[in-house]
Amino acid sequence: MSTSALETVPVGGPTLPQERRLVTAIPGPASQALLERKAAAVSAGVGHTVPIEAVAAGGGVVVDADGNSLIDLGSGIAVTTVGNAHPAVVAAVQAQVAQFTHTCFMISPYESYVGVAEALNRLTPGSHAKKSALFNSGAEAVENAVKIARKHTGRSAVVAFDHAYHGRTNLTMALTAKSMPYKSGFGPFAGEVYRAPVSYPFRDGLSGPEAAARAISQIEKQVGADNLAAVIIEPILGEGGFIVPAEGFLAELVDWCRANGVVFIADEVQTGFARTGAMFASELFGIVPDLITTAKGIAGGLPLAAVTGRAEIMDASHLGGLGGTYGGNPIACAAALATIESFEQEDMARRADHIGGVLRGRLEAIQARDPRLGDIRGRGAMVAAEFVDPETGAPDAALATTVAKACIAEGVIVLTCGTYGNVMRFLPPLSIGDDLLHEAMDILDQELTAAEAGTAPTLAGDDAPRPDAD
């Protein structure tokens, strides 16, 4: 792909006008009607960030039932990385549906499951022999990675980190650091899960080796290497605030795990598949995990997840110990093969780097004159701004929420995250055009000014949900 194409041409997606267009307030009447039905029919525990009824999406926009076209900086939480309704994915899904929709791979195997496993074994870091197993969601992949590590080592303890997010199932809630909204009231949680401090350069000021030494010391004292099956970490933390660890932190952890027979699990559910400017974020830090969990961007919007890793570890389970009725569904596998091919053929990792450059450049320019943006960080098309009190550096969740809601009201989909709720994260599809990125940043700049003046717009009928998600 040429440089000019990287700068101007969205890839994939249905033919939709690539524009921000507001014809009603957000939400409009058609969307309001759906939200009323949702309130009556759907569990109150299932929230939403953007109060619209989505009816179409592609390129860099989501269109609602009222005809509004919103700039998409969320990608369904890093899922539609390849672009919504990418033509190759649509064609692959349509062809598979016409053949068969399900047999259960554990009953009657099919080629596409094996093909996805082969692709993952080839693409994930490291030249060692690898094997994969397919599942439905990121949380399910994490659960199975822990199962595999425990079986392989014969140990039970697992270490996760501060600010971690790994899912909403019982074990993955135990691994997740944040109480609200993910854990509060849902315990008791799975046992033998321990927590260590992560590298958070903006707040701890430690070098990578220093932060690693701190974490390893705590692990050795509180858990003991001989009891530890696995260390699991997101190479760049997701819901925890897009925290990029200091250089050397991950490498030191990997070395310690190798020396002590501990399985190192990289949770790449959010960072995987070109999102960070590399196919997997582990590559950016020069590490080779023993196991990698993937989901989200793997199948262009269809539910699929995987654990990939060293063959001898992946083969530790007894026959029948891994699997699931829908794991590696043939439709999702067909979508994944088309998605992976598109990532490679369209050089989307390079596109992600370009998008990241645009976003970081605009955000850093705002930061230079607005100290409320305490930190700008991320890699590739996974970028965040941390909002703070400019006098104290304390997290400012109220500002992040106000600005996020104002951006949504003005037709820009953004998400917040972070343990303190004060981080705005940007996860645009790689099919977005530069013009939409710049327009979205213009809106963000505008709403930051409006928030300071107390004139930021609000969402119609806003019941004050916080615009975050996993």
C-alpha cells in the first residue's frame, strides 16, 4: 500500500458516505423508541455507551435509525479493526452459511478451524512449535489459558496485575483488578489468584527493570515461584487505561518466568491483530510469550477467540479437556481466515501506525496548551489521553465523562476507561479516513473548551451512564 493510500483511502466496509452527519439530537426518536424497548426487555445490568439504534456501519462511521452518521473511534471495543462489514469477510461468511452453520468441531471437524489454528501458529511471536485451540470470547480464552498452564505445571497459583482487565466470568473477574462495574457484588471469586504492581510510567516514575524488580519481589514473597503456574498480563493494558509499560518491564518478567518454570501468558485480546502497529503487541516489546490469548479483532466482528502457544504446553491437557459446543464455529472461522488475509494483504499494521501518528499528533498539540491532558500514550491505533487535575495530577473522571458524552452528542463515538475512570481511549477501525480522524479531534478540542466553560452539550434523556466498557 502506498503512503498516499495510507493517508487517504479507507479499506473495506459497505459503501456509506464517510461523513459526520447529525439530523437529530442524539438519541433521535427512532433510537429513543428502541432504548425504551431495551429498558423493558433487557436486563438492567446490560448497559450501553452510545444511545442510538445502529443500522449500518463501515469505513469510519456508524449510522443510526434516525439517519445520523457518527464517527467511530471505538470499533465495538477494538473488534471491527479490519473495518465493519469488510467485503472479504462478508463474502466468506455468506459462502460458509450456504454450506453449513455448525457441526461442533469436537464431533465433526472441518478445515476452517484447522486453518485458523495454522494461521495463529504462524503469526504469533516465536519460531518454536505451536498449537492452538479455539473458543468463543476473550474471557473464555483466558480461562482456558489458565487451565492449560495449571495442567502443564502441576501448580495452581496465578498472578495478574494492578489495573488488569481479563473478563467477566468468575475466574476472569478474579484476575480483573477493577471492582466497579465488573466485580462488585458478584463474589466469591476463584481462588489462588494474586496481584502484583504493574509498570505505570506516568504515575510511578519507575524504569522498566525497577518496576519489574518490584513486581517480582512481591510475587516471590507473597506467592512463591514454586507455587506459581502462570503470570498473565496485557502487553498494553486495555480497560485499565491503555497503560504502556516502561521499556524492559515485560522482558524482565518473561526472563523470570523462564528461570522459574512459570508460564507467561500474554492477554492480547485487545492488542492483537494489527491494532498496535504490529500483528501482536508482544512484538513491540521483543517478548515471546508461552501462551497468547486472542479474540476481538480476530474475526471481523464475529465471536471467536483462541489460545495459542508452545506445543508442549498446549498438549498438556488430557483428551477432551479443552473445547466447547460453539468454540471455533465454522462461520466465525471463515470470517477469521478472511480477516487475517486482509490484515496481511492490506498492510493494516502499517495503517495502524499511521492512524496512531495522526491521533497522537493532534492530542499532543492539545496537551501542549491544555494541562488537563496529563498523559498521551499508546501504540498504533490504540491511543489514550489521561485527564487530570492540572494542579495536583489527580485523576479527573468527571472531566473525562463530560467530554466523552459531549463528543457522542456531537456525533463522535469515544470510550472512556481506566481504573480511575479518567482515561479517554481511541480505537478507530483501520478503515477510517484521515479526514474523519481530524474532524473527530476537532470535536474533542471543541468539547474540552466547552467543558471548561460549562457549556458542553449533553445527550438527550441522559441518565448519566459512564461511557466505558471492557
